[in-house]
Amino acid sequence: MTDTLAQRFAVLGTATVSDALDKHGRPGSLLGIAPLADGQHMVGRAFTVRYVSAQVPAGTVGDFIDQVEPGQVVVLDNDGRVDCTVWGDILTAVAHHRGISGTVIEGVCRDTHRALSIGYPIYSRGRFMRTGKDRVEVAEEQGPVTIGGVTVRSGDILLGDSDGVVAIPQDVEEQVLETAELIHAREESILAAALGGATIAEARARYGYHDLQRAEA
């Protein structure tokens, strides 16, 4: 089934949506989560997985990928660990083949040559080759996770581009979308006015630039 809301978010930039989230007083910009490569783009609803340190005996890093639907975004909370990874080339290849939109990791990824060669979007805290097997294990699937200081829940929309990732909570997704589309239209008008000869100050004042992201009292 087509996700119309996600498709409408897809044509917007993360900067615009971040401003819209600010206006609604909702956190959503994932601090420190960066794209593997410039030019990446990703949108979809979250499939969440939370990891904890491995117990004795150790559990597994999970076979959750078989449950992820095409168009979803895999969101992995590895508690910000950069000493071991929970995503590598097999998962990248399978996810790309199955039409999964991308992967977001509170932690690191490895085997990045695969993702780069096929253009699969990954957003994380960096790259490191050491496996998470016997170091971490899956604690929960489809529960709330924390990524870049933001709580992400299963079904939230994730939007990623060259600037990073924003998460849009389901309970305000329609309002945030409408605000983001308005901000985009206003900024396009400001740009057109400035390129048409107006000063930046005049163009911004005409279209209320300084209030676009400001939360209403």
C-alpha cells in the first residue's frame, strides 16, 4: 500500500522538516547521526531494534531483517557503541534486494564498500570493522529506541538526506508535514524575490522568514 504521507515528506529536505518540528515543539533531529555518503536519500517508517550488552551465554544479533517490509527504514539502537557493529554487508545486500529504504544506527556500521557500491543509504556514528556477535544481543524489536537523543517508535517516519536524519512522531506527522510544506513554499518565495532584485532583508520580511520555525505561544 502506498504511504502518501511518506511520499510527501520525500520531496522535502531534512532542514525544512527540522524547522517544522521546532515550530511544533517536538524533537526529531538525530544529533551525530551522519550519512555514509553525500547524496544519500531515504524515507520510510521505522522498524526498530534495541541492543544490549551480550549476556552469558550470549544471545544473537538477530534475524529481524526477515520481518522488515519494503519501504521501511531499519532503526538500530546499539546504545551509541562505536567498538562493535550491528550492520554489515549481508544485511546491506538483503535490505537493498528487498526494497528496504535504508538503515539508521545509534552506533557504527561495517563492510561499507557494499553499501557504497549499490547506493544503499546508511546513517550512523561512523564505521568500524569489529563484529557485534558475542558483544551485543537483541533485547527488543519494535519497541521505542533512542537515536541521537531522540525517541523513535515503530512506525514513525524517518527522512534522511546529506544533512542527516529527522524522525517525525506519528501523532503529529500530518501537522508537521503541512508546516514543512508551508516553510518550503515560503523559502522558495524568499529565494525568488532575492534573485529578482529584492534585498535579503526585504524578502525575508515579506514572507516572515524569522518566524517560520518559531513555536507559537
